Amino acid sequence: MKITDKDITMIATDKIEKKNKLIADWDALLRTFVRPENEKAKATLIKYMEQILFELQDFLKAHVGITEEISLPELCLHFTDTKISKDPEKKLTTAINDIVKNLAPYAVNIASPYFIGHMTSAIPFFMVHLKTIVTALNQNVNKLETSKVASIVEKQVLAKIHRLIYNNSDSFYNTHVQNPYTTLGAFVEGGTSANFTALWVARNLCFAAKDGFKGVEAEGLAAAYAAYNINRSVILVSRRGHFSLKKAAGFLGIGNQNIIAVDVDNKQQINFTKLQEQIKKYTKDNHTKILAVVGIAGTTETGTVDPLKKIAGICKENNIYFHVDAAWGGPTLMSEKYKYLLDGIELADSVTIDGHKQFYMPIGCGMVYFKDPDSMEAVAYHSNYVNRPGSVDLGIKSIAGSREANSLVLDSSLKIMGTKGYALLIDHGIETAALFANEIKNRPCFELITPPKLNILTYRICPDHYKNQLRQADPTEKWQITKRLNAINRTVQRIQREAGFSFVSRTRLIPDIESKIELVVLRSVIMNPMTDLDILKEILDEQEKIYHDRFSEIDNNIF
Ligand SMILES: Cc1ncc(COP(=O)(O)O)c(C=O)c1O
């Protein structure tokens, strides 16, 4: 294993600190809890903050992906120490220095405009400041006694986003914005917990108390099924549904195999006819209850938006709970130009939106919203020492107990950016993705697989000679060619990622439903405002080069 310059610096600092042995004593301990006692100490702390704010960002310039410079197994060898030392090992300055100089370079440069593979990207620089304030205040919004104004701000922010989705009347928001008895939504850790919370509420509303039955939350699913005279409940969602829905079904006792994956059409939207058929099938079955239908506003893999209005209509007709997973696409509502893409979202019983996706907040912040301000009563918990009925304790209706005041970040960010500022980001993503799609279509080496509706698209390397072959091939030959193309795309994606200059992710899709052939596709998510068409062209150039260097000679022998 190579020892790098960084390892040498790390070893040298460790040696110095071991020589000037650090000890844990009461005075030193107390110093870590108090504000800097003099100007010199203050200046030192400011220097640390400068290091965090600026030097930490410098590593971002070097590499984008997980590079071969140090392999994962090699990296793991540096982290095998499983004992906590009795005496202090490092001063704060060394601890910060270690992260900035020795760890950060091996982290992933998600902020690079060449990193277009995932829903995690650059965030506005001011987010670091806002998040620092949250840590400095360290309010716990579980209960008013440890948060006061932070809980009040949270209710206000929740009402603002609720209004963005549902656009109810002034009098509705005046009634509910600070009403301790009603709840417009909740801040959670991310999209997973938001979906979880929504389905928790849906389950409890579906199996509410009746005729001597105290409700599913109290008595559990076995008793609920007995009370409702059924033996199964299901949740319907398109094949493109996020796997967090399965997790939620498992956790809520519904069973993850009761998440019914409804086929998609060639646009990757839920196939509405198939959805109608499934609803008919399960409503006819006296022993099964449909707990919810989930529509997606921005699927993880293709960015597709389901026909929300139509789904809302069929749910209303059949009295089924309708949840929209808008973890990704929700903030599109701030764009005057593109909010129409989410038409029908206002009809949902609940909506998931992630803060750490297109609200560009630091990880982790998700939110869930409810059309009916009383819905969350179905998951309310009280205790004697906090969370008493009628209090503003936000822990009454949340999976989490103690929770940070993330709403302070979103509140300020909405004020700093305005919906217009956010709309610039959303519009840029959607429009750049459209330009990228055109560029892909115009290049003989590539094939666009799913055109973007929002700012996510998939494509693959499929040089013209392959396209010609595919046009003439019978099903068996088609399958053989696809296998080869799948291997090519897997390899090119891996080589590009390991080279560390740019990053595009990959997934598997069946774009042509009739053919049932699964393709390996490259997936890109355009959310970084610094990503432009020139950068995207460079990324394609690199992929083309990798293909030519590695495969074109072999391919020439095949064709
Ligand atoms: C549509 C959708 N829903 C839910 C989630 C889960 O969100 P999180 O990773 O914040 O838990 C994701 C994440 O990619 C998503 O794309």
C-alpha cells in the first residue's frame, strides 16, 4: 500500500500531540463548554471557521467521483481502529485539520457541475451559515419548552409550503397557521420518513376505531383486519415508486409485498388503464382493502410525473387515500413556467417534499403535508411531562422525538431566494435537461432513452451500427445485442466514475414495455446551476472516448 504525503502529515501531527500528552481534566473540559474567554481564543475559533468555510471547499476542486487514486479497500485499511482512547487524542485544531486536509479529499465532490448522477448537488453557500445557526442555537422542536419561537416559525413555514401546494383561502391559513390543535404538515429527516409518515396516517385513517375496536394504532393490524373483516391491505404505486414505500409498508406491518407495482407506459408514467384494473380487482375482493394509491411527481430514475389529476379522480370515486410522492418534483410549484406539470397535486390527501433536494437545503430535511389539518390526529402521542394535549409541542405528531430546527434554514432560504430565485434554479434544470436531450439525440454514439419532463433523463451509448442491427434483429438477436450494450454502458459508467472528472449514475429500465427487454441506462440529474450545455458536452465526449478506447476495435470486428 502506498503511503501518501497526507498520511505523513497525519502521522507527524499525531506524533507531536502524543509528545505533548493531552489530558482530560475538569478545567479543560469546562473550557469546551464556554464561549471564548479572550480575544486570542476568539481569533483562533474564527480561524477554524475560516478553515471550515473555505479550505473544506477547496477539496471540491480536485476530483468528482470515487477515484482510483485510493481504492475503497485501501481506504478501509485506514479505518480499522475500534478502540476509543481513554485520554484525548487530538486538539480541536488538529481534529478540524484532519477532516479538512485528510478526509475531505476522499469525500465525493457532489458540488461539482460535472457531478450529474444523483439528486444530491451543490447548495447555496449561505446554507452553511444557516445550518451553523441551527447548531449554535440547538433548539429541540420536540417540545415548546426547548424551542419556543423555533416551533412557531416551523408552523409558519409549514403553512407557507402547504399554501404552495393546496392554495387554500386566507381564512383557512389564518385559522390553522398557529393553531395548536391542527397540523398542516411536519418536518422530517427526508423523503423516506415523509412517505413513512404519510402512510402511517393513511393506515390509521383506513383502520380507524369503530364498534368496540380501538383503531389499528392501539390494537395492531391483526385486530384491525378482524374488525374490518379482511386479511390483507395493499398500496398501489407505479413500478417507478421509490423503495422507501416498501420500507414503510414493511415497518407498518402491511408487508412490503403488498406494495403493488402498477405497470408504466412507454413514458414511464403509471399506466392509468392498468391502475383502473387493479383498483377494480382489489375493490371486488372482499378480503382486501386498498390502503392508498401513491402518485409520483418526479420519479427517482426518470423524473416522470404521473397523471395526478386522473389518479385523484379515481381515488375520490372509490374513496381511497391518495398520497403524492413529490420528494423530487415538489419545488417545481415555485416555477410559474412549469408548475402546470404538477397539476392535480392539490387534490392529494398528503404530499411528500424533500428540503434537501430541490429546496437546496443541507441533508437531511424532508417534509410531509396533509390536505386535512386534522389528519395527523391519527398519529398523535401525548405524555405527562411534555407533548400535552393542546400544546404546540411538535413531537406530538412525528416519528422523531428530539429534532433540530431545520425550519429556520428553510424559512431564511425562502426569504433570501423568494419563489423567483428558486424558479430560476428549477427552470435552469428543466431547460438544460432539454438541451442535453437534444445533444444526445444528435450524437450518433448515443441513444436517448427517457426524455426529460423535469430535469432527469436517461440515455445510453448505442452507436449507429448497433442501432441499425437492432432495427433488423429478431427477438433473440435483440436480446444478445442488448446484453452487449448493457455491458458496454456498465463499463463506461464505471471507468468514467473512477477517472474522477465527472459522474453520471446508471440504472436498469424497460423503456419499451412490449419488448420487456431491460436496458442498462445512464442517468443524469441536472440541478446544479453551474452545469451548462458545454459541461454536458464534455461529459458525453469523455464517455465517447472511453467507448472508442475500450470497445470500438472489438465492435469493428463484430460488425
Ligand atoms: C421520489 C422519491 N421519493 C422518496 C425518496 C427518498 O428520499 P430520502 O433519500 O430523502 O429519504 C427519494 C430519494 O431519492 C425519491 O426520489
